[in-house]
Amino acid sequence: MTTNTNPQTIVDTFNTEHSSVTWVRYWTGTRDDAPKYDLTDGKAWLLGGHTPVVRVRGESSCIALTHVDVLPGQPDDIADDSRDLPDPVDAAQRVKEYISATGDGIYDVADGNPLYARDLEALRRATERASEVEMCAEKTQIDLEKARGEIAGLTAANQRLLNHLHAATPDLVTAQQRADQAEDRATDLANRLHHAEQEIASHNKAVTHWAEQVEELKKQLAVLEPTEPQYLIWSHKQLAWWGPGGHGYRLDICNAGRFPLDKAQDHATTRTWPAGKKTPPEVVIPAPPLHILADPERIGEWTNEQIEKATAEKIAARAATAEVA
């Protein structure tokens, strides 16, 4: 983080620029140690009136902001409101590192459709192969242009030799031999040109094949989106999500239980909301779409907005009921 002589300014700047649930890289010892990664849990504050700190999930103690780096929201410095995509090779490398750290098996199941580590690995390999094929095609195209230039030069040289043959009768035999050699070289280069064109056609076919594979995998990933809307239940009392089937609580939204709207609303009204308590014990929010759930930077902000919106609506509905009564 940027050093500032005013601790309160550091805290205010951090809270202004980042949500209360933000992916960070942090150190519990010195910054020379191996870093850890997780989400912040709430806003930053001054500990003891002099040390800017923030709480990180999974840590029992707060972390000084001098030992916290906020991870970027998009790869390759892409703006959040941009439709640009990262470099495929860099993206494939990040997927490789993620799979290496996370391991094999199922990553998620949505409406009975599982997402496997090997689905992502297949996309990564297809991207790498497409990149290799593209590089090979570019090299072949360069060789092709070079060969064409050589053929043009040899053809011109051959024509000059023929002109000399007509003008230099005594050297006719020697000139003819040189012309034959030039013609043989032109034939050889023509054969090489033909071979290069065949290689380009083969590489183009390979590019088309892998592009089709990528599109097919995209279609398979698309079906993972649930067909029936699913909802989550946030407990203000426990500061956690209801677990699957309404059993227990989960801190990680990826492990939270998913319910149809009617069941979620029934569960959320089982706990008594005391008259003097401003905040309802539970609220219901929509389950995040896969593209948001897979984005560590957006999921925190999106979740906070949904919880605040649902809480405000439930408080307003209670106030309206009280006015009618």
C-alpha cells in the first residue's frame, strides 16, 4: 500500500477505493515471507488510534494495511467497464496456475451441471494449441513471402541471362548452362512455395478445428447456468450464509445453500424479528450468476449490494405494515 503520514487518511482512502469484501494479498509476518490470499471482512479502521488495519477472513487477528495489497479487479489492467479480453496466452497461464493450486475434480455444481477442473484444462490447452498454430502459420507466411521474392528475383535473373545469350554468341553454351541452373533453382523454389502453401492450408484447418473445440466447450459451460432461479439466505445474526438444505452456516458464498424463492422466503421467516430490533435476522438475495461468482473482485461488491438492498426492502415492508396497523 502507499505510505502516508496520516493514519486516518490511509483508512479513509482504503475504504473509499475498496469495498468491505475485497480480494487481497497479505502477510502475517514480514513482507519477505510468502504471501497469503483471501477476502477482507469489513471496512478498515484505526487500531489503538494510530495503526490502520483491516480484518481478513480466516485470520483471528487484524492485518496492518502496510502488509495488505489489493488485487486488481481485472487481468492485464483492463477496465471494469471495458469489453476487452485478456491475452489468451496470459489467461491460459493463469488458469494453469489456478488448477495447479486448486487441484483436480469438481469445482462447482449448478442445477445438477458440474464444472470440472478438466473442463478449464481443456480450454487452456485448446488456447495454447491455437496460439502455437497461429505462430506457425505466421512463420510459414513469412517464409512464403520470402520464397516469392526469391522466385521473382531468379525469374528476373533468368530473363537477363536469356538476353545475354542473344547478345553473346561465343558464351552461348555457358550462358545456357547458367540459365538451366537458374531454371532448376526456380523450379525448386516453386516446389517449396507449393509445399509452404500446403502447410498454411493444413495450419488453417487446425486453427478452425481448435476454434470449433473452444466454441463447443463454451456451449458446455453455458448450460451450467441454472434454469430455475435460485436464492441464498444471509443471516445478519450469524454473519454467514445458510447452508445447503437449511443446515448450518457457511462463510464462503460458494458453499452456501441454494433454494427456490418460496422455500428461501419460508426459511427466512422462521426466526422471530423482535420489535425493538432494527435489522431483520435473515434476508433473501438472488444467487449470483456464474460469471460474477467466478470473479473474486466483483462477487464481494455484488453480494454487499444485494444484502443491503434486501435488508432495506424488508425494513420498509415492516414499516409499511406497522403504519397500516
